[in-house]
Amino acid sequence: MKTEPDTFGIDDLARVKLEPWSGVRNFQARNLMRDEMRVGDEVLFYHSSVAPPGVAGLARVCRTGVVDQTQFDAASPYHDPKSRREAPTWICVDVEFVEKLPRLVPLEELRGMAALADMPLLRRGMRLSVQPATADQYKRIVAAARRRA
DNA sequence: GCCAACGTTGGC
DNA sequence: GCCAACGTTGGC
């Protein structure tokens, strides 16, 4: 899951412990949260729009089928006037803090890892804020962070 | 700040 | 349903 640390980063998640992943307004990303994620799924917490971008920490899906309340909030930048309460358009998940990695694993380093060649994150033009990763990719990134802390 | 990539919007 | 225009994302 990608996030801009200036807005909400791993330190913010560490502080609040649990956060509804609201504000996602892309159907593909919503479908991943709504249809693919399960309680207990491990999450790579990725910091974007900073130098350097990279995986900063770990989180976990702790609730699924969460109605994104910002869609009904007229004052929110994520307000969606077309969405109805009886059939909400935007469904997300709650994520809980697991840990801040001992070091940020930069995007550049991820690009250098052969085992990650197929990760959507590394594809050109990939902007999705929620993306799948395999268990193997997850383990390798965590291992890289611990190997050279 | 630039710009490539890509999603969304809206005219037709 | 097509597609050009536009807006956003996000690395650099």
C-alpha cells in the first residue's frame, strides 16, 4: 500500500495503531481491497513522493468490508456525491501497525533485486496505490531491510 | 518543475 | 461506444 509520508506515513500508523484506508478513489485499487484482501494479510507500507521512495514498514489487514466514510462527508476532498449510503461505492480495509522496518528499502534497491522483477510496483507507469505482492516478494523485501539495517 | 503514464470525463 | 482533452500520480 502506497502512501505519502507527508500526509500519512509509517510513523503516523505507529501512533494511531489502526487506520481505515479511506480516500482511495480508483476502482482497481478498491477492488483489490474489497475482493482480494483478507483479515491477517501482511502489508508492505510504501512511502511515495519522497526522496528516496521505498518500503518503510509493515502493516496488517485487520478488518475488511469497511465502508469508507469520507465518501459521504461533504467537507472531505474524497466526498462522492454519487455514492448512496444503502449501496456505498467505496469499500476499504482497516490496517493495523506491525512495525517500522530498521531501514527504508529504497525503490532503487527493489529495482536491483531480480526476484522482484515481476512486481507491479516496479512496472513503468504503475500508479495504483494498492497493489498485490507475493509472499516471496514480501519476505525478500523484509529480509533486505533486516540484512543491512 | 518536468513529464510519462494512465484514469476519467464528456462531446459526439 | 469512441476518443480527445484533461487531471492526477509519482519518479526523477
